[in-house]
Amino acid sequence: MDIWAIVVPLLRIALYVATFGALGTQLFIWHFGGGLSSTGHAYCRRLIANSSVVGAIICVCLWLAVAGNMSGTITGIFDPIMLQLAFEASTGVAALLSLAGFILFFVGGAATHLWHRLLPVMGSLLLLLSFSISGHVTRGGFITQLLLGVHLVGLTYWLGALLPLRKLCLEPNKTGLVEIAHRFGIYAFIYIGALVLSGATYAYLLLGSLSALVTTTYGNVLLAKIGTVSVLLLLGAINKFKLVPLLRQDIPEGAKKLYTSIQWELIAVVIILFLTSLLTTSLNLPMAMMGG
């Protein structure tokens, strides 16, 4: 078995996790930083820094994997010719853009000057751009690239908030959790609405027809992803309409149940990221999209 058929999907999953950890947590701070305690702020900053370091390492590994994958052997990562080709390949460029984005996140988190706060903004744009210049998304041109960008922003807002919210559930003073959880649900109507609409349109354009969901391997895996996302949406709805109101009535009990719900959401996220990795690295698009 080709080793890169295993390594690349695993690296891709790790890249998604690092992206949600860095960009998602930054979005959380931008939206809810005013309601965070000093402990909450410190946790988010550490999460961004750690995610950025891990993400940068993963990007280097992904770039090397491009060289190795093109050579077909593990030794390809040491071949100067293959490494040069990795600089030119769209997947290699995407890895380097992500690397630059993570570096900007790390430097921006440690900087004290006011203008340095723009670095995470630039890092966010580079990360989003890196996902839109290689792979299946390029086959549909600007429309699919734009749809993917909107989808990623919505997904990053949602998934990037899970770890900070879980941390807030464990803090002794949970007053901030009540307001942040409430506001998160309000903004989620916009973000998740955009996520679902853009994701459904994007998927249809890639598939070419609804029948491809059941007649192709790509469609089957996508259908499994849609089912898991539906479970995640259900858990989110329970949080919004049941657990957040419970927080206002009984903070300790509400926080305990919200923590448990987030744990289940994180399990669903792992499944979604695994399926997404298969879709983007291991499976071919249906022939309708490829013009076959």
C-alpha cells in the first residue's frame, strides 16, 4: 500500500484541527472576548499559540508529503527535484500559505504593538485562501471557491468555539458563560445558516446530481458526513433551546449538561474531519463534475 495514501489524510485531519484551534479560537475572541475572564483569555491565547505551532509543523510535513507523493517513495522528501516541484504544485503552495498563516497567528498572539493585531487578520485570510487553491474546489472555479470560503468561516466559528466554551463550563465563576453561550447562539443563526446553505450548494455542484449521493463512493462518504453534521446540528439546537435557558435558571447544572453536550459534539467533529479528509485526499469526484 502507498504510504502517502495513509499519511496525507492523517496530516489533513491534523491541519483541520490546528486551523479550528487557531482561526476558530481567534474568531471566538473577536466575538466574545469582552465577556471572558483573565483565565479565559489566557486559555484562548495558549490554544491559539499551541495550534499555530502544531499547524506550522503539519504544513511543513504536508509540503514534504507533496514531494514524497509525486516520487511515490518516502525518500522523495529528500530529493531536490521533487522538493522543487513541491514549490510549484498547487498543493505545495497551499501548504506554504497555511504555514505563513499559522506563523502570523503565532507572532500576532505574542505581539504587543497595536498594529500587530492585524497579523491574525492576515493569517486568517491566508488560511482560508490555502483551502481554495487546490483539490476538488478548483474544478468549479470562483463560485465553488467562494462557497467553500463561506462554508469554512461558518464551520470555523462553530467548531472553534467548542473548546473555549468547554473551558468556561469548568471555571469556578460561570457568570460569563451564561452571556457568552446566549450570544453564541444568536450569532450561530447567521454563521450556521451560511454554513448549511453554502455547503449544500457546494456539494451539489461537486456531485453534479443528487443521485450521485447513492451511486458513487464519493457521494456515499459525503452522505455519511451530512448525517454526522445533522447530528451535530441537533446537539447545537439542544444547547441553544434547552441548555442555555437552563444555564439562566441553574448555572451549575446547566454548565454540567452543556459540558457533556460539547463532549459529544467533539466526538462528532472528529468523525466529520475524518470523512472530510477522505473526500479531499482519497476519493475522486463523480464523473459528471470531471466532464467524463
